[in-house]
Amino acid sequence: MKALFVCGSLNQTKMMYGISQHLPQFDAYFTPFFCDGLGKLVQSSGMLDFTVLGGRFVQQTTEFLTSHGVAFDCEGRNGPYELVVTCSDLIVPRRIRGAKLVLVQEGMTDPETLAFHLVKKLRLPRWIAQTSTTGLSDAYDIFCVASEGYRELFVRKGVRPEKVRVTGLPNFDHCDAYRENDFPHRDYVLAATSDMRETFKYENRRKFIDKAQRIADGRQLVFKFHPNEEPSRAAAEVERHAPGALYFSKGNTDHMIANCEALVTRYSSVVYVAMALGKEIHSDLSHEYLQRLLPIQNGGKSAFNIAQECLQLFDGNAASKLHHSSPFGHAVSQREASRAAERGSLR
């Protein structure tokens, strides 16, 4: 059987690759995120390079997949595929709709602004409201999410509850492992910036820098720029408004969070790493809200859990093969099989 893994940002790409490693029953192929129809024409013009459909996102995805020696099938042209695992349903190309489709949450979703309510009420294209409409396509068979809190959030938005599976998320499910790192700095205040300006949203960067300085209050201040942000502009702003602060446009953000005393950010998934590690957090969201949505910490088993859910869409023999090939052992397999039997989907 063949499986296609539709990637996006570097974080999403790493998640897709991790899931594929637990599905040896399938011939795995990978593609950067893609669209069809009119969107394809817009994509080819370069106007969407600030999204996962182009620019740095596609470059980083291609570099990661090439370095790991995977098989490419750009836009899934060499289908059909029995299974498709995707990182977003804001766009669901017609080419992948005939397969068993598994949607995996990436991380934090955008807030429910006016655009979200207009998209729902007027049935406008979901991408207009960005990731706040994640899960609303209903084009998938199952939707794998980070926690019970996120399950409740997506169901409230309109996702069918019988399709949601709480599996945890790769990259966010074993944050304690990030403590072992070689980042040379310690005990600083980390300010993680956003790409709001690159995605045509308003941000007062001077105000954010001033806030970070007040929170640092004499402690070393370190800025980590968002991967999609224009680094030269961001660096110039830090040098002008926060002289003496360190800044990085590259590097492992999770490791930087593990070594910091406090994290300052706006609305970003990185806050979950800080919360899981017990860091002091300053963000646009309340502690209670973040605690409710915090991805489950299961020691790095989320990719396996998602693979298990994929196999439940097929037959029990395939699931049995996965149990024997998984490095996480019989206990997890037995639990997943019991869950599947209870809901009558293991057939």
C-alpha cells in the first residue's frame, strides 16, 4: 500500500516524517503542501510565498526531506494512494480526497476573529481565517489532536466529535528532552517573535521589545526571531531599541526555551514548551487557557499513536504488524487496540 505525507512548515514536516517511521506497511512518499484550481495559479505567481505554499517554507521542507532520503511525489501526482496524512485542511486538493485521509494538528491555532465567524456563516474559503478554521473541512476520516482541551475546542467550533482522536503531537509531547542541549547561554529572558507582519497582520514591534525589556529587568535578554520573519529588519529593531540584547534568526527554539528563565511571546505554539518545562511565561493568553490546551506529555509516543490511528482505518492484520515493529512496545499497542475495539473500528 502507498501513503502520501503532505508537509508544510518545518515543524509540520518533522511531524509527518516521524509518523511515517511507524508505518512500515506503507510505501511512503512526501510532498510539500499544495493546492489546485485557481489557487494553483496564484501559487505559481509567488504571491503565496509567505505561506506554506512557497518561499522559505517549501525550501526548508525540501532540504529536510532530502537530507533524510525520503521518496518525493510532488503534489501526489503518482497516486492513487490508500492513505494520506496531512498537516492542514485549510485546503484539501481534489487529488487526495479519494484516500483515507488523516489530519494532524500542528500546534496552536489562530484566535477566532471576525474572519473566523464570517467564514463559518458565509461558507467562505477556510484559509481566509487561517488556522482558526482548522478541522472544519470535514474532508478527513480522523483528526489527531494535542489534548483533551483541544478536542473540546475543536468540537465547540463544529468539528464532529466522533472523528477526533487525542493522540498528542510529535515535537510537543516530550519537552523534558529539550533540557539536554548545547545552546551556550543560560538563565536569560527569551523573547520569541512572531511573523504577524509577514502574514499581513498588525504588530507593534517596538511595544513588544519594550515589554521584553521590562520583564527582563536587568537579566540578559535574548531574542529568537520567527523562522518566517525578515531577519535583517528584526535585527535592526533589536539593535536600535534593546542595545545589549542578543538575537538569533536560526537555532533550536526549544533548546533556547529549555535554558531560559522566562519566555515572552505573543500567540505561538512555543509557549507550550515553556509551560511543560515550568517556565515563567508572558504571552497574550491566560495561564488557565494554556494549561487547559497543553499538549499531553507522553514521552515521545505521539507519532506512534497517530500511526496506530491510521491503521485503524484499514484491517486488524495491518495493526498487528505495527505492534510488532514499534519501538514503544506492547503496552501502548494493547491500549490502542482496546480503544479501537470499544469503538468498533478495528475490523
